[in-house]
Amino acid sequence: MPSSESSSCEGGATAGETKAKPRLKILHIDPETGWGGGEEQVLSLFEYLAGQGHECHLLCHPGSPLQQKAEKARFRTLPIKMRNESDPRPAPLFRALVRREGYDIVHFHTKRAHALCFWLGRRRFLPRTVVTRRMDYPLARSWYNRYLYSRKTDGVVAISRKIAEVLVQAGVAREKIRVIYSGVDARKFGASPFRHWNDRAPVVGTVAALFQRKGHRFLLEAAARLNQGGMRAEYLFAGEGPERNALQRQAIELGLGSQVSFEGFVSDIAGFLARIDIFALPSLYEGLGVAVLEAMAAGKPIVASEVGGIPELIDHGATGLLVPAGEPEALAKALAGLVREPERAERLGAAARKKVAEEFSIEQMARKNEAFYYELLSHDQG
């Protein structure tokens, strides 16, 4: 098997040359029905690996945005439907697929996907298994998690140091974890000239599924506070989810009806970001924040919650502003500061774009995942 590149937890395996190494057969699994930052990363990783000559298959929900985009790119997809983590229906087909195809690596990209590890059977002669953990929620020290992470999983990709620490606190062996940051293709987010808002209302935008954990309600409360202080802005919400009706009602109750636009699912994120002046992400939890990376790539000044992996992306006062989660007063104050000082906002946006291009590329994410596969395959099967 190929030799190991690195065994360091921090930063992931190194991106050494792999030209002399054998091509791999890899099964990626993402059974989610919607589209988010995680699915964007899966598709980008798949694209890179296929370009390197690896044979990749994608097990995903039929008709999902991920399946549609993968099919459009002519990637091989296979169908899987999972109601939840304890759904046993896909188990026989999944187990038969793994044994029939002889994969080198099976990469589980979501929590629901990871549950399929339970059905793999005995470890001997099975492929190496990798799971990507994207959420910074505490992980229970249960027999189930110990079994999944300690017995059934060979390697764990954490997309931030914060997530790595959550995993270690839950009992996952530190040596099994690699921190591999998500990435974006900065070329897709051409930095448009900064739009000064001296003679118009600035546009504040956010990109996030409409779930409670994304904290949209705090952005609406911050907007109401700004109105009370005589600072009027427009607000664009890109994303769909179960909180939409409640948020629309809240906007009306706060007197923001004419200032807030709920745009639903937006496929052209670069186009959306080009329409806004300031990006806000008021999340209560955030594993890393691909939306933040995209806003950085677009050169937008950013105000985001100081939660999860976001402080690993934003240097407060240098590449954006961080505020305590769930505090609309602090969020309003940070937004007001940027509105009053457009030159400062412009500097923050330019610095953010430079940082994301240098440290958070798609290529670094994909190369480090690939190197981690080779590292795991270099270990003797037990």
C-alpha cells in the first residue's frame, strides 16, 4: 500500500506528490435530500479525485440537488433513501454494493451516512472507512458513538479545530482525526468594485438554510434596532427551510416588511453576493461556515457569530468582525460600524478575499483528503 504522508492531526495529511501511487476506487455517501455547504464540498472533492484518475462512485438520494449536479457532470451516482440514522432498509443493498465493488475507501460525508457503518459487518477485508464531521454540536459519549467511531471508522475528517476538540471530548482518539478545512474556488467569486452607499441604503445579505440554529431571527432584531437608530438598510435572505413562515411573520411584526426579501434557494451564490454590500451570518452553531468562505472570496465585509469554526476563518478586525451569538444588540452595533465607515468595510473585504485565496482553496481540501486516504491504506488491515 502507499506510504503515509503525515499523521498529524492539525492541518490534515500533507499534499505530497501522488503520481506514483495507485489509483483508488472510492465510494462517497451523502444521502441528504437538500443542498448545503457540505454537498458543495462533496461535489468539489469528487471532481478533483476523478480528475486525478481515481474511480469514484456517489451514493446519494435520487432526485436530490447533489444527484442532479453530479449527473450533469457525468459522475456515476447510485441511489439511496434513508429516513433517518436508524433506518435499516438500505443496509442489505449497501453491504452488497461494498462487497461487490471492492472499494479501497468508503467516505461517509454526513451523520446519517455514517450510520451505515453499523451494517458493514466484520472489519477484515473491508475497505478503509472515513467520515467527515461538519457540525460542532457536542457528541454524546454513548456506546453507539464509541462503536461507530472507535470500531467501525478508520479515520475522521474534522473541518475545523473546534470540531476536532468536540470529537476528542467525546472519546474519539485524537490520532484518528485530521483537521481539513473546507475550501472554495475563489475564481468563481470575482471581486466586483466596492459599491459605496453614500447615496443609498446599504444591502445586507445572508446565505443559510432557514433553520433555528442559523440565527436569522437575531439579524431581524438587529435590523429593527438599526431602524430605531435612524440607520435603514435592505436585507436579502438566501436559503429555504422550515423557519421561513416564522421569519416572515417576525419581519412584518418588527416593521421590516418592505426592507426584507426572502429569496429562497439560490443556485447562483456568486451572483447573489455581487448584489449585496455586507454579509452577515448570525449562527448559533457552525462547524466552519462555507457561506463565510464564499463571502470572503467575493471580497465582502463580514459580520459573523463567534461560534464553532468561524473564528478560524475570520481574524476579528482584520478580515471581518465577530460578535457573540444570539445578541442582536452586538450584531446591530457591528453592522452600524461598517455602514458608518465604508472605507473600513472595503479594507476588511479585500483582506478577507486575500486570506481565502491563500488558505482555503478547494485544491487544499481535496489534496489533503486524498493524502489521508493513502495514509489510511498504508496501515495494516486488522
